[in-house]
Amino acid sequence: MMRILHCADLHLSAEEADYCLGVLDEIVAMAASNRCGWLLFAGDLFDTYPDLEKLKGEFRKRMAGLPQGCRALVIAGNHDRLRMGAKRLSAVDLEPAAFVADGPFELFADEALELVAIPFAPAHADYLEWNLPPRKAPLRIAVAHGSIAGMHYTGGDEEEEPGVMDPDLFVRHGIRLAALGHIHASRTEVIEGVTFSYPGSARVWRRGESGARRVNLIEAGESLSLSALTLASAGQYRRVELPLNLDGSLPPLGPLVEEWGKADWVEIAASGVIEDERVLAASEAELKRRQGARVRRLELTREGVLTLEGIATQPVAKRFLERWKAREPSGGEERTVWLKARELALLKVKELLEARQ
């Protein structure tokens, strides 16, 4: 039984080096504890080429710490080339990890396994002409970076450069499993007998990447199996919907903050009608002072906030607010509806006042 650890889209960044390298350390430890023969990085190991230049030495140190018998393979993704200028990615040394920067492919083979490394390219239209020899080992796995035509993707995961690959590329060349990178959400599909699998981004790279970050453990023997392993050091993206008080202050977060971890990215999505943006700014500063050290990143977004200065003093609004306050529910879905009712009513008051002018 051979074990292979498959990860992708780590986006090592000099700006967040401690966080990113901590995730890399956990990945290396997972490869060791699971006695893996290969550790695969399926593209976008670095966030940009300048990040590669700054962190490649740290990466090499960690690869040198892999146990004997575990080899590492890195393929280039689209982000590894960003801001590269006139330099050549193929000149980069990531030893002891093998680095495949240029396409269309490179083959790594022994008696038990063949790995076909396919770095990112805008298109692979020439795959019919690839001089890839017939499979000799019991199993052939591809490591590729791009999007697979025909797979079902949901919003928020796609990259700006799709790098679309035809499933026939893998079928035609005798590949049984495609260990993929580029799509930041985990998904696995079987198309024409080939298993296509994305572990998702190995760390929280951008807003909206909710859920645990994972890598895939591939076990190859008489059968082939995949299992997802959670990266605790990667943290999670957490979005908190928070209706504001009318004066612009933030209501208490309560036990929510106890769920936050050191590596989490927390977005407080503020919403509702307020009277004073200065109160909101002061509340935001206080929130970050008290809770900012608890998480990796804490931000407050205001897209759902509308400022109506002095609205509470309008006679119609004042009467509504008195009755509205008297019906305050204890919590749950009723409270959410109750808060939304205040927002809608005050907006209606605003419309009426403007119509009279």
C-alpha cells in the first residue's frame, strides 16, 4: 500500500509568512505521520513570484526535513508566475523537492507508480501530440493545475485564469486519478472512469473560503481510496451577520467570540439603519482593540449599512420605535425578523419624508 499526500493552493506569502509556513509545517508533519511515499503540491505553492523568491529557502528547509522515503513534487500554478517579469520559473531551485515549471508535462516513474506532472497553462490543446509513453506501472496519477471541463463548480471558487483541461487528456493517457489544484473548494468527481479531485486551498487565502481547509490522503494498492485530512493550523473564514444598534454601536457578540481561533479570518458584516457613522467607527476600533489579537484577521464590512442622521427624532419614526421596542423578542429567528422590521420601517419613513419635500 502506497500513501500519497495531495495538497494545493497554499499561496505562501511573505506578508503572512508565520501563518503560511505554520500550515506548511503541519502538511509536512502529516506526510511523515502517514508514512507517505510522495507529498504533492498541485500548484500555487507561492502567492506570487516575489513571494517565491523570499520564501523558497524556508520551503527547502522544510522539504529537507521529510522522512527518508518520502519525495516531494511541486508543479507551477498561475500564481507562482505572477509578477515574474523577465525571469524564468524553470531556473528556480526547490531541491530536494522536484519542481516542474514548464509544460506540457514531466513523467516520474518507478515500478509501482507513475506521476504525470502537468503545470498550469492557459490551454492544453496540443495534448493529442504529447509523447507520453504507455503506462508500465500498475497506477498512473496526474498532478495538474487548472479547471476540468464538465466538472460542476459553484460561485466563489473559480480563478480569473481558468486553464481549462479536457477530461479526454487524462483518459487518453491512461490516468486513473487526477490530483488537482486551482479550485479553492474541495470537490471530487468521476468522469469517464477517471477520478478528478481538488482538496481545496490549503489555507484561507481570500474572503469567503468558508469551512475547514484540507489535504487529500491517497491510498493506492489493489484499490484506490481518498480521504480528507483537516489542517488545524489553517483556521477558518468566519462571517458574522451583525445588525447594528440605531445609534451606530455594535451589539454584544456574546459567546460567538469563543469559537474564534488564532488562525481564523473573521468578517463582521454590519447591517441596518444607523444615525451616526462616528459611533460605528468608534465601536469598530474598540472591537479590534479587544478581539483583534484573538484571530489572524478581523475586519468589519459596511455594505449593508445606511446612515439616516436624526431619523429617530421624526414623529412617525419615534412612535414606531416605541411600539417596536415593546415587542422585542428574546432571540432566535424572531429577533432577526424584528431587527429587519426596524430597518424596513425606517427606510419607509425616509421615503415619506423625501416625498413631502
